Amino acid sequence: MSTLHEPTTSERLDEARSRLKADLARLRRRLRLQLALEVLAEALAVAIATGAALIALDWALRPGLPARMVLLAMAVAAVLTFVVVRSTRRWRTAGLDELSLALTLDRHRPGLGQQVADVLQLPGLLDDPHAAASPAMVRLAVRRASEALDASDWTQLWNRGRTASHAALGVVALIVPAAFAAIAPDAARLSVARWLRGSDERWPQSTYLTVMGLDARGRLIAPRDERALVEVRGDLPLIEPRGDRWSVGGRGEPLLLRRKPEAPRNPDSVTVREYVPKASARSATMTETAPGRYQYEFPPSSDSSTFELIGGDDWLGPIAVERVDRPALARTRIRVKEPGSADPEFREVDDSPSRLLFLPDSEVELTLEGTQDLSDARLTVNPGSAPPLKRIDPRSFTTTWTLREAVTLEVVLTSSETGLASKPSFLSIGLLRDREPRVTLRAMGVGGRVTPVATIPLTLAATDDFGLAALRIQADRNVIVGDSDKPEAQNKRTAITLPFESDPARPALDHQARHDVVLQSDPPAVGTVLRFTGEADDRCARGVQTGRSGVLAFSVVSPDELFYEILIRQRAERAKFLALLEATEKQTPILEGEPKPEEVVAIARAGQSAGRQFGQIAGRVADALQEMKLNQIGSPKSQRLLQDGVVDPLRALASGPMAQLQASLQTLASAADPKGPTGDEARRRHAEVVTTMKNILEQMSQWESFIDVVNQVAEVIKMEQKVLQETEKAREARAQEVFDDDKP
């Protein structure tokens, strides 16, 4: 018969202890799961709270990318630190051994820890031979503890409220970002882009500033050492679509927006802050010139700078202010081809203002060269329209037009690199009028009254701007024809061509010619009026132009009448000379005595005036003598007497004794003793002058007497000729009467 094996006491104790350890292991696993759930929920909550704080901070302060990265790093570090600290503490709690776990359970249910300790530790006393404990008592204690544990629900101990609260915390932490993404998807997307993707996309703003006039690289180009005007607008003038977004220009770097702002708000003020190298920053408030338009002038500077703008809830910058040189007109080249020119090519012209004068209908070629590469050149002509400019190289433009009136050119160049325009350069081109020749005709040696046998020396001087072609004198003779009852005046014109040669390659611009008109070859009647006009033709390409001088008029008179007129003039000169002689003789008593220095000085001054008058009298007498010769008045002897007895002595007196007297008087004025040799020399010179003047006066009187005698003789001869002519006429009349009486 078979028998059943009943477990021994030791086996039952081991089984109870193993069963207890298995229960404790299951409890420990549940504890670890609980702690992991708590750590996860708390980490999610802290992360979501931190993210919300960062989003709120980003919305309020709008930090840049570097600041956001720093804040994000600090937030991540704080969250990780919190999670690590909390995880470490819970990990230690989840790693408790059986006895430590029993003590933890004992805090929630007293006595439970001692029972677990009895089951786990008392069976070990049975295996220790040195133990003093009673085996029966040990078995009893273990059995009772095991039965108590089996009867208890200690394995079901669990803080479900704590588990629920942490689960709810985790669920809330997950719901918050989902709800944020559902309610405000744009804000959620923008937050993720700004914090996690490093995007520079901005939060929606009510104001967007735009800087006008920036170049393609986002710089404000300003002329060096000049004021720079910057204009800022708030009405989005440079917004344009780019794909599914909108690009706001005029901000250095384009600002991309998801949607176009419906009604941007203009800021109350815009603040500009300029940063200049090696100088402190300058801040100023821009001037509002119109709604949504703001302006500010940067002071002159030679160095580049940067500036930032703040207005409303918008900001931008730094934007570079690049200081560059304006383009300038480096050289102006002018070539011209004048009408009628023998050279078919253009000739180079100096751009000096005094040389920019050209004939009408001249073809002008203007070349403009700048100091920089040019994108455009603008030419304004006043008056008239500007001819088109043609580019010949990166820095030069040229144009050609026909000059019809004086113009003023305004040149403005635009740099291709900077886009700056040059300061206006002005160039004036005048119209050179080819005036008609300027002609002057003069008569030398004769007056306005001539004899029928006179020789009239004429001198013609002509000047032209571009060259003379021909010279001539027009001689008009006004004569009276018809009977004495009905006289008629007729004008007879004769052209006198003057010899003139000129090279077409080098035309003469001025010329002088002399021509003697000899009336003796065709003596005009007394009373005839002679008129002479000088004429000159030029080489004008638009047609020959003739210039005329003033009219020289001469009246033909009888030799006696002209001779009498000359004699009257001679007598007037003799009267002047006599007055000088009398004034000089009055100085003799002063010099004979003891003249004072001031008296000597007065005599010297009177002598200087007398010397000038001697020259004038000699000149007028010589002119009268020349007029007598040209009009063939007087005999050669009378002319020789006038030359040798009056003209030559007068000139010799002025240059000889009179000059010596002046020197002696100057020495006497500074001498201490007027009675000394200096005074004697002055008196001797003075007496010599007086004697010479008396001799000249006597010669003048003798010449006039000679002329009177000659005239009287000539008058007697004329009377005799007249009587003879009348006698002949009477004889012829009587003879005619005799023949008339013999007729039947």
C-alpha cells in the first residue's frame, strides 16, 4: 500500500518564505511602475509649464535667436535637473530590499512589517547550530506570522488617489499643448518654429517699418561728407508676394510673413540710433512729415556707420549706412565741325568757357566721361530738347547735335555701383555770330573842304571774325545838272577796288590799306559834295556779308576860299604863339632880380606848359602845311618858307632851348644863391628862348605878308584876266553887230 509524503516543518517554512518573497517582488514591481509614472507625469508638467513660460516670454519680449537659444538651453537644463533629481529619489525608493519594503509597509499598516520580518528571518535560526532559540517557538512564530499575512490583504495596498492625480497631471500636460495647437494653430506653429527650429519668423505685429532707398544688399548708400536723408514708412510700400508668403522689403533682410497685414498701424514715433566707429552712439526721434512717413538726416561723415529703428511694436537693424563718393564729371570732350569749313573732320576744342562759341549750324560732338562706372547719364538742354546719349564704354557717353542757338547743358551722372547721382554740372555753349566786317575809313592830311585838284589820302582798316574776302571804296560824287532855273542833283558812284590777297587756308582777319584819291584827273566842280564809304566782304559760309564804314564827306571849294580858311587858322596859331611870347617876356624881370624858390618853380611850370603848347602849335601848322600841299594851294616857295621858318624852328625850340631852360630852372630852384652861376645860366637860357620865339614870330609875320603879297598879285592878275576877257567879249560883240548890219 502506498503512503503519501507529508511535507516536513522545514519545507513548510521555506515554502512560506518563498511565497512571501514572491509577493514582495510583485509589490516592488508595482512600486517601480508607480514611481516611473509619477516621474513621467511631473516631467511632462514641468516641460509644458516651462514651454508656456517661454512662449509667454517670447510673446512679451520678442527676443532674438541668440537670446532664445540661451533661454531654451537654460530651460532645458532646469527641466532635466528637476527630472534627474526626482528620478534619483524615486529610483532609490524603488530599489528597497524585502525588510526595507516591510518597514515601509509597516508605516501604512502597523505590525505588518514585523510579520514579514518573522517569516523572512526566523527560519534562519533553525539552520544555526549555535542559536539558542527554541525550534518549536520559531516554527510557531513563523506559522502564526505566515497565517496572519495570508489572512491580510497587504498585497493589495496601493495609493490609488496618488496614481490618479499623477495620471491626471500627465493627461493635462498632454492636453494643454494639443489644445493650444487646436485653438491657436498659428501661434503653436510659430512657437515651435522659433524655439525648436531656430526660425527668425516674428510674432504678428501691428506695425511694420520700411526703410526707403536701400540697395539690393540692404544698405543705405550715402554720399561721403554730406548729409544723408533716410525715410521710413509704415504703410508697407514694399510688400510683395513670395510663394505662399509675403515679403516685406526695405529692412536690410526681407521679412517673411504668413499673411498680409490688413491694416498696419502707424507708430506714434520712430527712434533711430546710429553707431559710428570710434564715436559714441547717437539717438534721435525721426520727424513725421506725413501720416506714416518719417524722415531723419544723418550728419555729414566720411566713415560708414549702422543704425537701428524702433517704432511701435516693430524694430529692425542694424542697417549699414555706406559712405561712398559721388560720381563726378572727370572730363568733357568737345569736337565741332563748322559750316563751310575746308576740313571735313571734327576739330578738337578746348573746353575753356571763353572758347565755347561756335557758328550757327555747327555740328557739335560732346563726350562725357565720369570718375566711376556709370549706369545712366542725363543731359538737359535749356532751351530745347536734349539729344539722345549713346554709351561708348562703361564710363563714357557721347552725343551729336546741330547748334542753332545758345544753350546751357546740365549733366547728371548715375553710378552703376552705388546708384548715387552726381551733382549737376553745367556747361554753356554760346552762339558765335559771324558779324559783318567792321570797317573804318579815314582821311589823312585834309579836312572837310578840298580843292578840285586835291589829293585825298584814304586809309581803310577792316576786321572780321573769320576772314576777309575783298576790300573796296565807294566814291559818290553829288553834282548839279540842268539849267539855273531847275537844277537837279545827281549822284555818280564809282567803286574803287583795293588790292587784297588772302590764303583760304589762313584767311586774314584784319587788314589795312591806303588809297590816294586824285581829283585832278577828273576835277569836280566847285560845290560838288564827295562822299567816300569803305566796304569789306567776308567769307561767311552762310553767304557773303558786307561791312561798311561811316561816310566821309568832302565839299569841293575854290583854292582861294580854302587858302583863306587855312590862313585864318594860321593867324589864330600866331596869336596863341604871341600870347606865349608875352607871358615868357614877363618872366624876365623876375629872373633878373633875386627870385624866390617858389617863383622859380612857378616859372618852370609855366615853361612846361609853354613847351607842350609849342608842340601843339607846330603840329597844327604842319597839318595846315600838309593840307596846302595835298590841295595844291600856294607856291612851293611859300610852303618851304612855312616849313623852314615856322614848323622846324618850333619843334627845335621845344626840344632844345626850352628843355635846357627847364633843367636850369630846376637847378636854380634848389640853389642857395640865385645870383650865382646857376642864376646866370638860367637867365641866359631864358633870354635865348625869348630871342628864338621872337624870330619865329617874325617868320610867321613874314610868311603872312608874303602870302598877302602873293594873293594881291594873284588878285591883280585875275582882275587883268577878267578885264581882258570882258574886252574880248566886247570886241566880239561889236564884230557880231557889224555882220548883223550887213544882212539884208
